[in-house]
Amino acid sequence: MIVNDPPYNVAVGNANTNNLFKISLEKYLDFSEKWVKNAITIMDKNAHLYIWIGTDYKDNFQPFPDFIVMMRKFKELRPKNFITLRNQRGYGTQKNWMWVRQELLYYIKGNPEFNVDAEYTDIPKILRGYYKEIKGKITENFERSKSKYIRAGNVWVDIQQVFYRMEENVPGCYAQKPMKAIERIILSGSSEKDLIVDFFAHSGTTLIAGEKLKRKVYTFDIDPIFAEITIRRLENFRKTGKTGWQWRNPFPEIENEAENKRWI
Ligand SMILES: C[S@@+](CC[C@H](N)C(=O)[O-])C[C@H]1O[C@@H](n2cnc3c(N)ncnc32)[C@H](O)[C@@H]1O
């Protein structure tokens, strides 16, 4: 399984890295085509491919629609779904609908298994009234359903986006994805010991989610700072069981250094 979260080609607030870049759409699609090709090469005969992606309304909604069209070139892949994660806090002005969405594309190669149990949320079903006749008896949806809880479907409303009060928060990682979302993805399409790959580690969420769920994970990041953060996050998790640093600095030695210098 591959869970990739590439840069979205949207200038990110005050991002301090060249690797969360904004380039021409043409170059971005070139870059995307290359990594998708690489992904297909390393995927099993039957495998899942998840891609987090964004859209910039200030720039004709690129790259989301362009990316989907580009994906049509890859005949080995079949589109399966287009999930929207609904953030609780968004960004926007008083003159526009608040932007609360985060897109997640889902493709498959071959015919991998899908574990529907992973889709159930903790949200109880509350709406009654879907009556249907079964074997001559009128039954109501509550009697028929397998679970008391609703399925996440392709609009996920039950996942908190990461912010500094949460344990999993990794300071300095602007594009950190919620652990619960990645755990849901991993559980839906893999078993213990399966291999999960993430080409764009950043804060290392896929790695930690995989570690929690006993999967083997390969991940990398072109930016050495994010690669270091990812390694430290795993070490910290193995040592303390904590999934992040909340608001604490993952590089405490830098703070100490500054503190020490004050006294010299
Ligand atoms: C949107 S972030 C990933 C966020 C991640 N899912 C998380 O939860 O923390 C994208 C990451 O891709 C990295 N990146 C950009 N270009 C790359 C490349 N060519 N190869 C590997 N990593 C790259 C950036 O440094 C950045 O950390």
C-alpha cells in the first residue's frame, strides 16, 4: 500500500522550506507523473494507492483537477474513491464559504482486499425510518444494519485536524496529517507485516501509524530536517509511547544552545 502526501503546489503560509514549493502547473504535473510511475513500479500486483491532494481556488483550483486528469494516463490504476476530510477549523474570510476540506484520492492496482470494518466510526446511528420489506416483514434500518455506528463513507467528519494541544502535534510541520486518518487507511487495506510506503514523510505520520499497527513502513523525505524529525518521532514514540511533542520542540538542543549562549 502507498499513502503519499506530496506538496500541493500551493504556497503554504510562512512555510520555511523549499520543498513545500509552488512551481508552474506543467512542472508540477511532470513531478507528479514521475512519482506516480515510481509508485506503480514498486506496488504489488494487488495494491492500494492513496494520495492526499489540495486545490488553490485563487489559482483556478489547480492542481487537483489537473492531477486527476493526468492520472488517466496510468492504465494500471483504477480510480476507486475521492474522500474529503472535513476539518473543524478552516481558513477563509467573511466573504467566502470557509475552506474546511482536505481531499484524499484512492486508486487501486489489480484487485486488493478492502476491509470494510475499518470504515466504521464511533458515531452512533441516530436516524431511523428507512423501512423496507424483507421476506414479507416490514423492517426498519436499525434492525437490518450490521452496526450501531455509521460508516465514514467518503466524507470524513470524525477526525480532528492536528493542532498544538494534541499529543500528536509536531511543531514546525505545516502539513501534518491526522494519525487517525492514516490509521483508518492502513486498516482498510493491509494486514500486519504488510509493507506501507510513503514517499513524502514530513512529520512521519504514516511511519508512526504503521508502527502502531505493526506494519512495515518505508518512508523518506527530500528535506533532511523533515527526515530527521521523522526519525526522532519514531525514536520518541518507541521510548515514551507518545505520538508527537505537542507544543514542545523536537530539537531541544537548539533551544538549549541558545540558552547556553545567553550565559557565555
Ligand atoms: C505535504 S507534506 C507531507 C505531510 C505528511 N503526510 C505528514 O502527515 O506529516 C510533503 C513533504 O514532501 C517533501 N517532499 C517534497 N518533494 C519531495 C521529493 N521529491 N521527494 C521526497 N519528499 C519530498 C517535503 O519536504 C514535505 O515534507
